[in-house]
Amino acid sequence: MNTLAVSTPDSPPTDQRGTGGPAAAPAVRRLLATLGSVRVGFVVVPLMSYWLAAGHHLGPRTVALLMAGFGAGWAMSAPVGGWLADRIGARATITTTSLIAAGAYLFLGAVHQPAALAAAAVLTGATFDAYRPPLQAALTAHSRGPADSAAAQRWLYLVLNASRILSCLLGAALLGWSWTALFLANAAANLALAVLTLAQPARLYPRTGPAAETPRAGVLRDRRLIAITGLTFAFWLVHLQSTVSLPVLLNAHGSTPRGYALLLALDPAVVLLVSAIAGRWLARVPALTGCALGTGLVTLGLVAAGLTGTLQAAAWTLPIWVTGELLTLTAAPAVVAAIAPPDRRGSYFGVWAATQGAGAVCAPLLAAVVPGRPLWLLTAAVGVAATAGFLTWQHLTR
């Protein structure tokens, strides 16, 4: 495995600069503000598993298979979005995929037959996260070194969570009208993202030409990228049981849709609270150590909630797994940004981001094959193995 040295936000800037300059900070703020305002309307996916169970009255196995279809599309969206960003630019990629996503949500909300639901779930997944690798590449391009890049990725994560609080509250409010309102709101949000991106100056989405010193070998030949991708996939295999198996379990124990939506809103609220209290300390934790500690906390908190199965237990253990989520999902992108060549940023972020979609495929399948208590014990084993992997990599780096 290649040696990886990851600069942290308090590391001195190096000569590996982006295209930012004096305008870098305003450009980063504008990109984050655009996405943060639009993401408030992304209300469907957090409630999708619950909608299938409560709105369509489907059983756990059927819900798991449909969510696996969504995850299959999701796994494709990030690499395609990253690949397109390196070739046609981040602006064109975000605009195009957002327009397609708006139609996908309307399609998903309008169909009822299982086959149509499966097709709509795959299409929705294929456009759900295609915007993120281009955006991460643009943020990195506006950064003036590894420290700025790591900080920008952390701010992206915090902005997404701040928006998710409002998104979950909006979802809870829309549930008072109908399920259809969720899909209309989400389609409108995707349309707004496309329009705002197209209306912004092209310089906000810089395109990086091929670098002469960069080898043109495939990105999958970088063993460091393979390592961070594999370990992050294991993290998601654990974490995504919170949106696949846990809501079905909570529904079986009598929780209401609004109760579950409010639980989802508590997740990003804890992220922002922990960041406000301990953000400076967390920023100084070495990236791979942060990934290991975060994965361990997610495993501990989520498995405890799954083995108990009540909404109250989920609320009490949520701060544990959300703190772990904060650690891992702010440190891992910094690793990717540190190892990605300038002309491959979109592709590197796309490959890495595919882990969430791949986890969205495998987590439901795992829940379908190994239901009940054994699922949570197996999830614990996966989380412990991933934690050990991050710690081993950190040791080798030293």
C-alpha cells in the first residue's frame, strides 16, 4: 500500500495550490450557500424506506429490495458525475443531472406497481447524488492548499447537515398533507439547483486541463484510493442500516411517520452541536485516526439502537453514532482531496462517493438475507473490522 500523508487544517499550505487566489473564500461560500439553500427541499430520500413501508404497506423484504434498487442507481451516479465533471465541467454536470433528477422524483411519486417502483427507485438513485463529486472538485479547485481543501470539505458536510435539519422538519410538515407533496417539493428543489447553477458565473466551476506531470493510468490503480474506498464502503454498510433496517424496525414497534421524521432532524442537529462544541479539536485529529474513531462510534451507537428497537432507544443512542458520522465523513474527503491529481479530482471523488450508493445496495440486501438480531451482530463485526483497517493504515503511514 502506498504511504499516505494527509495534511490537516492546521498544517502549513504547500505549493499544491488550486485556482482560488483572493476570490477563493467568497467562491466557496457562494457554492455552499447555493447547495445549502436548495438541499432543504431534498425531503424524499430520508423518508423513502419509511414511505415504502407505511405508504405502500410493503413488508421488510420488499422494502429492502426496492432500497437496494435505489442504491444500485446511487452507486452509478457518483462515478458518472465525477467522470463527467472532468470532461464537460462541473457546471454542466450539475445542471443536467439535476434536471433529470426532478423528473425522476415525479415518476417515483406517481407509480404504484412493484415493477414500476423498482424502475423509479433505480432512476432516482442514478441522479440523486450526481452533483456532489463535481461540487467537491470545484471546492478543491478553489482551495489554496491541502488545509483549505480539508476545511472546505468539512464546511460542505456541515452545510448539508444544516440543510437536512430543515429538510426533515419540512418533510414532517408535508406529511400532514400527503405523501405526494414530498415528491413535488423534491422535484422543485432539483429544478432550482439546475437553474441556480446555470445562472451563476462560469468561474465558480473551474475546469482543470490535463496536467502534464499526471500519469494517465486509471484511477483504480491508485492503491490509496482503493483503500479509502473499501474502508468507507464498510463504514456505509454499517451506517446505512439507520435508514434501511432501523425505520422498518421502528415502524414495527409502533412509531409514527412524524416521530421518525423528527428523529431524522435530530441527527444533523447533533452534528452541528458537536461541531460547535468540539470542532477545533476534531479538526486537529489526524484524518485516518478520525475515520477509525468515527467508524467505531457509529458501530457502537447504531448496533445498540438496532438491538433495542424502540424510538426512545434510537434517540438516546443517536448522539453516539452521529458524532462518529461527523468524524468519518469530514476526515475521509480530506484523504481523497490529498491524493487526487488536479485533473482527476472529479473521478477520484466520484469513485469514493460511490461507496455510499454501493452501501445502499448491500445494506438492504444484507438486511433481507440476515434479518433480526443476527443482522446487528454482523453489522458490529463489519464496523470493528473497518475500524481496525483505518488504524492499521494510520500505523503504516507513520
